[in-house]
Amino acid sequence: MRASRLIRMALLLQSNPGLTAAALAGELEVSERTVIRDAQALQEAGIPVRSERGRVGGYFLAAGYRTRLTTLHPSEAETLFLSGLPSALRDLGLSDAAETARLKLTATLLPSVRQAAESSVRRFHLDAPAWFREPATPHLLPELARAVRADRAVELSYAQRGRDGAPSRVVTRVVEPYGLVLKAGTWYAVARTPDGRAGDDGGWRTYRVDRITAVDPAPGAAGPFVRDPAFELAAHWEARSAAFARTLLRTTVTVRLTDRGLRRLPDVVDGAAVPDALASASAPDPAGLVTLDLPVESEDVAFDQLARLGADAEVLAPDSLRTRFRERAGALAALYRACPQGTGTDEAGDQR
């Protein structure tokens, strides 16, 4: 554990010279006293770490000193070789660069570590696109990726969609593209509008890249924009996607479930709805049934989702949804009562 931490500390100082004891403590999740002891341990091991006091002080490696990657553990090397998604790198126009980097990294590894890394590539493959549809690379993705890497503000033209999913209008907006996210085979751009930073959302916007119709240089932009140093793409995406999922749950239905229905509920409804639904669950009644309030996007969605639970779910409210299930149950009962098994005809002999 400590050996791994010492390696991390040396690599941090190599890439970020001048880190303070407090900053290193935060990165390594230890106390500042532990950082001081670790710095001494590195010095004793022959790694030229020095500390400087003062306003611009911190920890430094001697000028020209570079650590070597031969200290990688085999599992660490495996992680590096699995960290890139081939399809995503291809979409971004980086597959050649990734292959060159992989070859350079391979050349620096000890033979035993190199074998572990190459073995992981043969055994694991990370496939991001979703099932049942051909992945399509948005034609403007490479241009947008170049703007992200260069911190270059752009003017986007974006096709908005109506509630029915059909295109409604094209809007144009100047944005600062902070990052790109691949989610279930779909690319999204996370950007900030320069004139919206004072708003409640800080001016942040998320765009489906396949709906972007044009990417042009921002009018009057001179040089790269100044990124917010506190911005972290992964944390931003996690928070925004969770908030977005909750905003879709605009309706609540009351459901009575069997024990099996309760266990299967997370498999058939939106994941964002499950915590609130379970929190509202009553204690089991004498028959073992549990009643809860389930947040849903709409009655139509609730009908499709809860129908998968069959007789393990009974809708109590609203009445309109309960009526739909009663009508569905009646139609199914009539169908199976009227049709002899395997004939595909009704009682009158008319073929359906």
C-alpha cells in the first residue's frame, strides 16, 4: 500500500512540480504529516525530492529527473491498456495516435508486465455502443473534438426536438465546449455559454452531437477560452444526468405489489424512480402485499412498465390507469377464453 503511494507521489511531483504538502495530502488521501514522512522515504530511496518554503514553495523533483514506467504493477498496466474504447477513439480520429502511444508504452515495460498488459487486451474488450442499432459517428464529432482539445469557443447550430421527438427548430448559440461524453453509443457535448454564467445553472448546456448541424468559429473569439479549473467532466455528467432523469418523472402512480413484484420492480422501471418508490413503501399487509407511490414519466410509460409485472402489480391510482389495466385484463381473458389452444380462431370459427 505504501509503496504504491510513494510511486504516485513521485509521479504527481513529476507532472505537477511545486505541489504543497496540503495538495499532496488531498491527492493521496493521507495527512500532511504522512506526506512529510513519504518525502523523506523517497529521498532515502534515491529519488531527489526537495521541499521549498515560502509563498511559491512546495515539493519538487530535481531538474531533469524522470521516473520510469518499469515500476508499473501488472494490474496497473492492464488498466492502462483497457482504458481506451476503440470505437470512441476511432470516432474522435485518435485511433492512430492511441496505437502509437500503446506501442511506446509497451516498449518501456518490463517483459513480465508487458505480457500481463497484452494478455488483458486478448481477454477483455470494452464495447460502448448500445444493442439493436447500428452506431453512427456524427459527422461533426471530429471538428467538435478539436475545439474541445484546443479550448476553442464555437458557434453551434442545433436541431431542437419537440415532445413527440420530431425536429422543431434550429437554434444557434456560441458556447465554450468543455468535453465530450459517450453514453450508450450516443455522443454528447458538454458546453457553457459565455453569457450565461450568472444563471442558476451556470450557463451549462448538454447537446446531442448527432443533432448539431454546424460547428463554426465563434465570432470575435481571439485565442482559447479560459477553462474553469474546478470543472470535472465526470462529476458534472453524473450530477446532470441524475438530475435530468429525475425531471422526467412528472407523474406518480400508487401500486400494490407482491413480494416478487417488489423484487422485480427495479428491473422494469426507471432507476431514478426506485429510491423514492421504496422509501414510500408501506409495511406488508396480512397478505404480504406492499403499497407504494411510484414516480413515472407518464401514465403511458407506467402502463408499459408495470404490465411486465403481470399479476404481481395492481394499480390503485390514478383511476384512469387502473381502468386501462382492467380493460387490458378483460381483453386478454376474452382472447384466451375464446381461442382454442393453437387454432388461431375464435369460437365462431373465423380465422383471426
